[in-house]
Amino acid sequence: MSEKLHTNRLINETSPYLLQHAHNPVDWFPWGQEAFEIARRDQKPVLLSIGYSACHWCHVMEHESFENEAIAKLMNDNFVNIKVDREERPDLDHIYMNAVQLMTHHGGWPMTVFLTPAAVPFYAGTYFPPEDRYNMPGFPRVLVSLAEAFRERPEDIQQTAASVLDELNRSASTSESTEVLSAELLDAAYRGIIKGYDATNGGFGGAPKFPQTFYIQYLLRHYHFTANEEALNQALLSLDKMIQGGIYDHLGGGFARYSTDAQWLAPHFEKMLYDNALLVGVLSEAYQLTRDEKYVSVIKETLDL
């Protein structure tokens, strides 16, 4: 085997995902006290990258950016770089995904979050291309801009970080409600869900289109308790279109994570255990309501993965 040009601290980790990055030219740290001590000492921001070993776009960003010597130098010169496996640290993934969704109104992996040395996010995103494309800024441009802002406008960075932290704390705090769960409230939830319903292709929203399992489950249960035929038809159309489309593996069984188009035709080739587990549950409820054997076949094929 050829000798590796680079080896970083991740070589001592046990996570398969972290080990995949152990020979990047990026000076990766695992999550821990050492990285934040260096960030505080050197007054550098932290670049936190979170992903998992089966994530397609995580591998794309690694190949395009983290294996790129010039981009790695920008990262090493201006940031303390931390790599986290979300399957190993779901707690960190949950915290910082909330921040990403708060700041960008969407989420996904790889997750790219820029932190103060106190671990508070001030800028976030997901996948960044190596140059400007897809109507997205290139990763080098993002790195240079944020490094300059951290050095030259520290008050702005601290103000942004404080605002994000306040909002995260606010959203994490819950208060007990004394309101009775009424039929009117449940019906309002139904009306809210169907605002984004695709009456032609089933599902919700446009491309990329995710199964939105909990929405479908709510529609099925709404029908069960109210006999609202429209809710049942909406749920079944969504399931049927997914089963008929490319998001479902007609040879091997099981569902891909999402469709890259709005018609369920072109899947993102990645099957997640939790997605399929949720879909099996929803398909089971669809069968209980309809007794359609089609759902039994799909359940069996999915469980045989």
C-alpha cells in the first residue's frame, strides 16, 4: 500500500467516519477540550463539520474540499477544525442542527457550522461546493469571508452568536400547556399539513422530495378518528406514488432517503434504517385501514433488506 501523505489526529479514533478523514490534509481534531483550548489560546473560530459514513454529499465535500491542499491550508491557517460523526454523537448533531435550521431554514449533512471559541455558532450551512456554483458560494470564499469577519468585526460575530444562543435557548424551553387537545386543534393541524400537499404526485412540497412520514401518519390517523376521506386519499396517494416510483427499490426492497425530483422518480441512492423503519410503521397503518395486500408486500420486501 502507498504511504499516506497526511495523517491527522483522527487516526486515533474508532468511528469509521472519522477514520475516513484521518488522511485529509486538514488538521482535524475530534470533538473535545483540546480543540477549544487551542481556539481560545489562538483566538481562532472553530469550523465544525458533522456527517456520517453513509452520507453521499459528505463524501463529495471531502473529495472536493477536504482533500484539496489549497482549501485545507485555508482551513488550517484560519480555523480550528473539528470533525464529528453524528452516529457517534447524536447529542451534538441535534444541538447544531437546530442552529443550522434556525439560521438557514433548512438542514442536512454534511453540516458545516462556524463557532466561537466558546462553541456558540455564528454562521452555518450544509454542503458547500469548492467554487461558486448551484447558486451557492464556494467554500474558499466562505472561509476567507468568515475568517476576515472574525478578525476585523469581532463585535458583530459576538452579537450574532449571542442572538443565535438566545434563540436556541428560547426554542429549547417548553412550558406545560393547560389547554385541552380539542377536535378543533387537531383539525387545524390537518389543514396546516395539507397546505403543502402535492395533489398530483403525492407527498409534500417540491424537489428534493422527502417521504415526510409523520405527515402521512397524521393523515391516516386523522381519517381513523374523523372518517375524513380526503385525508385518507391524500395519505394513500403519497404512499402509492412512492411505491410506484424510483424512490422505492423494486429489486431489493426498501426506500431511498429522498427523491431528487418532485415525481419520486430519481432517488438519492442512500437507504437509511430509520427512514425505512418509519415507513414500515406507516404502511402497516395503511394496511390496517384498507386491507390492501400491496402494502403487505412492500412491508415484507422492506424488512427483508
